[in-house]
Amino acid sequence: MTRKNPQVEEYGDKDLVVGDGPKDWVAGIPGVLHSMKPAIEQMGVNRTRKTVLAMNQKDGFDCPSCAWPDPNHRKAFEFCENGAKAVTWEATPVVIGPEFWAEHSVSELRSRSEYWLGLQGRLTEPVHKPAGEDHYKPVAWPEAIRIITDKLKGLDSPDQAAFYTSGRTSNEAAFLYQLMVRGYGTNNLPDCSNMCHESSGWAMGQTIGIGKATVSFDDYAKADLIIVMGQNPGTNHPRMLTELEACKDNGGEIVAINPLPEAGLRRYKNPQKIKGIVGHGTQIADQFLHIRIGGDMALMQAISKRVLDAESRNPGTVLDHAFLAEHCEGLEDLREHLSLLDEQAVLAATGLRAAEIDELAARYLKAEKVIITWAMGITQQKKGVATIKEIINLLLLRGNIGKPGAGASPIRGHSNVQGDRTMGIWEQMPQSFMDALGDEFGFEPPREHGVDSVETINKMRDGRIKAFVALGGNFVGAISDTNAAVAAMQNTELSVQISTKLNRSHTVTGAEALILPTMGRTEIDIQESGPQFVSVEDTVCAVHASRGSVEPVSHQLLSEPAIVSRLGKALVGDRIRADWDGFEKNYDLIRDHISRVVGGCENYNERIRHEGGFILANGPRDSRTFPTPTGKAVLTVNELEHVEKPDGTLILQSMRSHDQFNTTIYGHNDRYRGIKKGRHVVFVNPDDIAELGLADGMFVDIRGEYQDGEERMVRKFRVVSYPTARGCAAAYYPEANVLVPLNNTAEGSNTPVSKAVIVRLEPSADQTPDGSTALASGAASTR
């Protein structure tokens, strides 16, 4: 039974309570209570049982949040606190009715916070905002499809449209979506990976020939050493902590490298073990390197130099010479380059002591099996691509790719962002994929590369992209430079969002706008041929089925494959050899095509029905084969560059709170960092607070750097004394996105540099804690 949207309590910064400082452990019984209590209150016992207990099970649905892999032998409870929150958020029986659109104008909704928007409930019917009007109005599905396709067909060129994809989209929907877009005539397929792990794909593709992890799930427990860089597993992918604990139980060591100490990398109380309930839990990190933002590249070079120096002192005993000779190239160039590495430059870039670097090098030299794992703290740096190449260098020197317990492990943030890319969601897919797609569907796909996310904003702002269609996600909320994104979207003629719930991108629209409501991953999908399932790929290349477990909240909802099939039929029709009606009726037909187009997915329908699915082939992991131009892994030479910080400034990074997944805000608390009832905060080292003449609890305006003649600023953020690295600060996104210049991107990957923004903190004119200047919308003004 559905419920109407509730009254939502909003907090301003006047209510912000700073707790007693960061916690030193995570999970345990409090983690269970914080996940199950909201689920039962919002969904009821029965719906909670049908969803939470089916999540990540072999006959259930895949968690709609992070892409952490599942073990072969599943426990009864294969979920974490944030996974349970994600399911509660999606499977809520609270719905938005037709009266909502009459009551709330788009302008009013734009003033609301992400939190408020999401709590209004599930979208249940298509709605349309005509040009020149300020209200969405319910519209029938056939009319919604007609409005979209008429606009797209009326453009001067297919390249005047962009088609965005979120990482929650299934393999089947993603494959159909890219087919429709290429059948229409463009490669404009920006996606969320452009904003997060694009740097990983670029660096790994150029060095080992594949932009995916070279480890399996079981490798984490087998490792002698796991180096965790630029990530906070306790909040962003908590189930990883269980495998880090398994590594420790087997005698392995963990090193954490991060500008902020994170509770999840200090101590973990596993709620499925006795010691996690009544005991002390497990100390995760054996060493914590409190690195300066942007110093990771220098650290990796320093460790590699120490490895090479150890080999010089003890020839033939340190490097994996057989592996290097047979499988790698570039060793001598790297050796010569690192011989000139300036130790003082390394210490300045990292903010570390030489003894700390020596300790990490000793751990690496002692370990026979090493995994280095990273996330957006690395990829969203100016030198993100080069930093990841240095990670690969370090792994290759001792043969730590292609053997059990060792490898490179980028951790994908969204549940199927990796699968979407496998299915063709990329603006520059290789020609081999395009050839196979064209042969399968009898057409000539466009060959010119399309636009990524940053390029999409630039072209929309310039009027060169006039229509924007999003399959999931919250593009305006997620992308850097909020004001530029808002101006760009408002400059389009049509914006279309395919969504489960309201978010910022529904309130910042083109002249004309539509919202198409879709089913969630938790919901049972029955089409004309019977019950359907979809599939996803996790962060270690495992592909498995996902089946919903509860009835949809409305009979008007369509699945993502159904929506794309209807759009494809109306937009592309029989210009390509595609059975659009059949795709909607039976997803097996989609998978039959996938098996003939996507490499590694042969016999897809058969293999996806195996218990637990199947693992995609991975040359570096499986056979130490490297699909590079020379057939060898490449040790690369990268010029060191660290972030320069002028006097009186700080290096700011954006990050998630614990009550958040991507731009979805579950609440205004950040339990492990001691923050309650507020998000407009900036975390600053206490020594920096004193040096800058500020005070803990003071309100400050955060002034960003100039770019393109424009300065970026957010007002009245509360200073929170916190053990960040010296000279560094942190604030939550999407609130801090306004400070990240659109065209300040990582070299090579064009990923927004959200982890190295030079800012000045200036006392706000208004120091009264009344919350009057707090920006509930998350879109700050500039001056």
C-alpha cells in the first residue's frame, strides 16, 4: 500500500551540532540499528524483509548503491548500513501524486534541498513542463514519448543532443540506450564515470591494456599487504571492511593513505562476528599516512625509487626479473628517471616524514602479494592519470599483477558504472565494438567521438547542444561548477530525466522538460513474456543477475528497458535491424545481441543463469597477457608535479558524509566525523585555523580561484576543527561543487579536479547562528 509524501523536517546550519570529534571505529550494533530502524519505520516489517534480506543474494537483486563484489558463499545478511539506506530510499511506499505538481512550481522546488526533494517519495507518472510555464503537469506515456522524439528529430544534427547515463542503469538498459543513441546518429554519451573513475580507465588502459581491476574477490583475503589510497570504505563501500578484516585475520597488513583519518580504516566491529558485537573489533590499518592532498604521485615514486635502490644494493633479489623481462617494457627509462627524484620535493609534496615513507617501502618489500586499491581521492586530482600510472609502476616492479592475492583495484563508486561502460556507454568506444554493433544491427554507427560530461556542459552553455536526455542520475547535482551547470541546462530547449525519485536535476530544466518515472532495482518486473531480470557487473568484473522482490509502487511505472525500447522505436524505428517491441517484452532478446556484440559476453543468456553469474575475462589478471600495442605492460615515466598552495590559502577536497550516497542525501548527520544536523561545514586542521586567524565554530565564506574571469564562492560555512592534513580542508559535495571550476580537469581523462581546489576562508559578515544564509538548494552564488 502506498503512502503520500510526509511533512519533512529540514535543518539549517543554526541547528548544527558538532559532536565530540571523529570516531575511532565503525559498524557494530549501532550500524545495524542505523540501517534497520529507518527501513522498518518507512517500509514496514514485511517490505523490509522482502528487500533488505534479498539484497546481494544469488536469487535477489543487486544493491543499488556501491559496486563492491559479492562472495561466492553468501551470508544471510549481505548488506551494509548505506546499502540498507539505499534500498529504503528506493523501495519506500511513499509516492508523489498528481496534486503535488499543482501545488509546487519548478521555481519553488529549485529552492528545496536534495534531502527534501528525495523525501517526497517515488515518482509514479510522466510529467511535462511546457516551454514558458513553471509547473510540471501529468502526461500520458505515448504523449511523453512523442514530445521527446519530435524534438530530437527536429534538431539540425543528432550531435545537438546528449544522452547521459547513471551507474545504476542495468546492462540490458545500457546496451539498448547506446544502440538507440548510435542508431539516432551520435556518440554523445556522457556518463557518471566521466566524473569519477575516468582517470583509472585512461591510466590502466595505457599501461596494462584494460581499465578494470586485476583482482578477484578472493584476492583481498590472500594478500600480504593491501594499500588503501584516497578512499573511505567505512562510508562509501562498507562491505570492503569485511575483506580487509579477512586479510588481517590471515596475517596480512593494511596501510591507509588519506588526507583525513577515517574511522573505518582504524577499527571495524563486524556485526556478524562475536568480537564485533561484544569485543574490541579489528584494527584495520597497521600504518596511516596522513598525506597532503595531491601528494600521492610523489609517494608512489618515492616507494618505487626505494624498491629500485634496494635492488641495486642486492642485485637479483628484489625485482621480479622474470616477469619484467617477459611481460614489461620501460624499466630502464623508469630507473633513470627515478634516480633523479628529489627527496625534499617528495617530502614537500606529501607532507610526510622520510621515516614514514621508509616504513611503507619496507612493508612493500617484505610482502610477496600486494594489492593497491584507490578511489576518487586519486582519480579527481590534476595528476590523477599520472598517479595511477605510478601505482601500476610500483605493482609491476615486483610482479604484483597476475598472481593470487595481488593486483590493481580501482573501487567503482556506483553499482553498475563498470557494466555500463562494458555495454558501450562511452563517448569513444573502440572501433572493434562499433564494427560489431554495426554488423549486428545492419547500420553504420557514427565514428566521430562524442562529448564527455564536462564537454556536454560547455556545449550546452554555448548553445551547441540543445536537448539533454538522462537515463538516471542527477547530472546538475553531480557535475562540477554548479552555476555553470545550471546555466547550461537552462540554455537547452529540452531536458528529459528518467528517474525513480526527485532530485536537483528535475528543478533545473531546459525551456521544456519531462520526467519519466521508472521502476527501481528492488521491484518485480513482469513483461508480456513473463517475469524479467536484468544484470550488472561489479568492480571485479563479475556479472550476475538482479531480480526485484517487491511489487512496484505504481502500475504506471515502466522499466528502464521498456522506456528505452519505446523511445528507440519512435526515434530510430526500422532504420536499424532492431526488434524494439520484442526487447520490451523479453530481455533475453537483448542479451542475445549482447552476446554477439560485446567481447567476453558470449552465450550471455546461458552464463548469466549460472548460480552467481560469471566472471569476464581479464588478460592481466588471468594470464599475464596485456592488450597494449606491444603486448607488454608499460612502465611509464611521469614528471612529478604537486599542488602549489599560496600563502593564506588551503587545498580543499569535496567528499561524502556518512548519511549520503553520491548526491542522494539520506540525512544531515555524519556520525563517524561527529557532525549532526548540518552539511554547510568545512573541516580544517586546528593549526591551520589558528594560523589563518579563524576559530572553531566560526562562519566563513569559502572563496575559490578565478577561472574564465569568474570567481566562485559559497557563503556561511561553519569551521570544524578536524585532523585533516596540514594545509588541507574538506567540505561535502554537492554543496562544494560550485567551487570546482568546470574546465579544471585531470590531464588526459578530463575528470573534474574535485580533490584539489585552492580556496581562501574569510570570516562571514554575519556570525549569528540563525541559518538565514544557509543555501538549502546546494547551488551557491558567485561574486
